Amino acid sequence: MTRILTAVFKHETNTFSPLPTDLKAYAARSLRRGDAIPQHYRGTATEMGAFLDAAARHGWTLVHTVAADATPSGKVTREAFDTIVSEIEAALRHQGPFDAVLLSLHGAMVAEHTDDGEGEVLRRLRAIAGPDLPIGVTLDLHANVSNEMAALATILVSYRTYPHIDQYATGARCAELIARTISGEISPLCIVARGALLEGVDHGRTTAPGPMLEVLARADAMKAEHAGVLDISINAGFPWADIFVAGPSAVVVGDRNVEGTRYAGLAQALVEQMWDSRARQTVTPLPLAQGMAALDDALAAGGSGPVVIADCADNPGGGGLEDSTALLKALIDADVQNTAYAMISDPETLTACVEAGVGARVAVRLGGKISRQFAAPIALDALVRSLQQGRFIFTGPMSRGIALDIGPTAVLRIGGIDIVVSGSRHQVLDPGFFTHAGLEPKDYAVVVVKSTQHFRAAFGPLARQIIVIDSGDGLTSYDLKSFPFKKLRRPVYPLSA
């Protein structure tokens, strides 16, 4: 019987974040082992969900090691990295033999001891498995793909949508290529190309016609035209990482058995198209003052559904601290009514709410506590509207079916604003971040989310208008020139002339 080793080890590392990514950070989001992995992922719209279904189709036996996924933050600690990778190594060494490995990675992990987390994972597994064991890897669309990753993996396939609503489809693509490799039908290799870009292809957005969809269409045409091309991934890259290879890339998976196709030339042609379209964007985040003016106009215009505001400068999905107060203060100062706001991560304020109890008024200093480089806490006298456990199941298109426990939460009411306060950090990409606390987004005039783009999958259909605001008050601001890059290659767009 065909035996496949599986693992999930994800992190999108914002190297400018002061928050280390340790084992507690993984446990706060997802850290499962052994039989708990299929129990958690079966039937979900995820890569592992697709691996499980592929195993059923092909009659594979999957050996599950570890599934670890932490909210984006600072560098992964060496202890966390070694602990998780050692578990995968031990299974590879002692529970074999295996016919292949399926890994669900991110592609933008930086650890304390290496700038190329995924490359180091693959290096350590290859040291045990040797050069011939097929290793299939799924990646996020925002992967910073290194040469080592391409050299050490048999197959690399990335998401094709942003918001990432094709996680399952990506897992299925990877699993089917692995099945063909095991059968001897194909002999894959990976080629990566990148250019002088830190950002490009509209950051990977696929919610409107634009550069990303155009490059994907050309990649599809190449795959159809050129014999031996098995898969092509377009990676927008993750720009808030001060590493040499950060930025967009193209990965071509080709078949060694087919001669005459220049896979490297195809990858380079796609990178050249990324360069040509580098300045085109389908979304232009507004500065805070302009964003507030746009909100006034949207509310005055009326219509059904809420106005959805995305606080993109403090997106925890890219390493934001989720305690920025600049936008919240502007909303309070403007006396905006009927507003739901998620979330502020502030354990100190959460504790004060729990101690005071539902219905009490509390004097708090909300947010702005983690880093002095951003706006200060807001002194407030607020009503504790509710206290609850933050448990819910994703119902939106992204990660549908996944159960999440974000710990206790409180809802603070300040004027006309209901604020979800948590003790942990999570990107607000699903209605569950509101509904678990009894807040129904469609019932509000304004809904504010700490997110950049993923929110569109679930909240876009509800919104009468979407306003993306970049206050500059956070670690995911699009003003990349404001970040102190030191290791990044130069020259590179948009930092160089």
C-alpha cells in the first residue's frame, strides 16, 4: 500500500514585528498532532482536507505528524522550529518506508536561525529521505520562494486566489501531481524566477480584473502550449520581510521526461510581465483623513448593507499587532454610530472587562500597548456589553469548516461603536469574529475589520461599499519605504529609483 507522510508547518513572518513566534503562538491558533489532524481537517476547504480526500481516492495510507499554523508575527523561535521539524524528521526516519511526502507550508517563514524557513525544512527532510523521494509542497500565494525551496522540492504549487478561497484546490493539484509522480508517469522539477521587485502583480489580488489575473491567464496559456509544463504558480511575495529574496516570483513545475521546453525561459517571461505591470493596482488604500471623508460620503449616500472599512495598516494576517488605535480614535472623535469593530487585541483590557462583568462601566486604556512607534492607547470609559468564549466555525469561503478558538473575548460599547476585544491576534476574515459575540455584521451601518484583502470573500457580498484605509499606524502599511530594510537585495522596486 502507498504510504504518504504529511505535515502542516506554516508561518508568514513579518521581520519588523517585535513579537516572537513561539510554541505558544502556534498553540493559540493551531497545533495538532497525529490522529487529531484528520479529525480537525476532514471535510474542510483546506490543503489538508484535499490531501485526505486524495488519499481516499488513491487508496493511500497517510501518516500524520504535526499540523502547526501561527498568526503572522515576528521570527519563529529556534525552539519552536526545531520542535516541530524534529517531529516530522522522527516520523520520516522511524515510521517509513514512505512513497512520498505532502507538506502544507506557507513560503514566507523566517526563523531566528535562518531567513529561509521552508528551505531549511526541506533541507532537513532531504538529509533523511535522500534526493529521490517525491516531496510535494503547497504554498501561499504570498510565498517568498527561494532557490533552495525550488531545488529541494519535487513539486511546488501555490494558491491562485487572493482572498485564498482555493486552498482545497491547491492541495488537490499537489496531490494529483504526486500521484502521477509515484506511478512513474512524470518526473517533475521546479524552476523559480524573480526580478527586481519587492511588490508587484497588485499584491496578488484576484477580486477584480488586473495584473494578477493577467499573469495567471498567460501562465495558463503557457501550460496549454508547451509540452511538459505540469503547473505554474505566480507568487505575489510577502514584502514585510527583510530577507534577500523577498518579493514576487514565478515557479514552473516541468517534466524532466519532456525535452525541448525551456522552463526557465517561461518563468522569466512571466517575471518580465510582472515588472511591466508593477505600478498598476486595483485597490488604492486611502490615508486616514481621506478614508474618513469617504466614509461620510458613503453614509450620506445611503443604501442597503454596511459600509465595510478595512484597517490595512494593522492587519494581523500580515504581522500587524492588532492594537493600532489611529482609525478607532478617528471613528470615536467623529461620533460614528451603529458600528461594529473587530478586533483590538489587548489582554489587559480584556482582564478588566472580565473582572468588572457584563453591564459594568470600566475605565480602560485601550490598545497601543505593544509598540511605542505607533499611536498611544485611548483612555475610555466604556460599557462591557458582553463576555464570551471565542469559539466558532468558519462559514465564509476561506477556510470553511475550520473550527477556531480565539479564547475569551469582550464587547466594549463606546458611544455608537461595539468593539470586540480579544487576548490573542487573528485576522478578521470571517463573520464568526463578530457573530460569536452576538454581533451580526449585516445589522450595522459600519463594519470595521483588521484585514487587508481576505475579508472581501466573506464581507464583500454584505457590503454596500468597501473602504480600505492605510493610516500608517501599523506593521502592514503599504508605505514600504518607511520600513528599515537591510538584507533585501538592491536595486528593487519600489524602494529604489
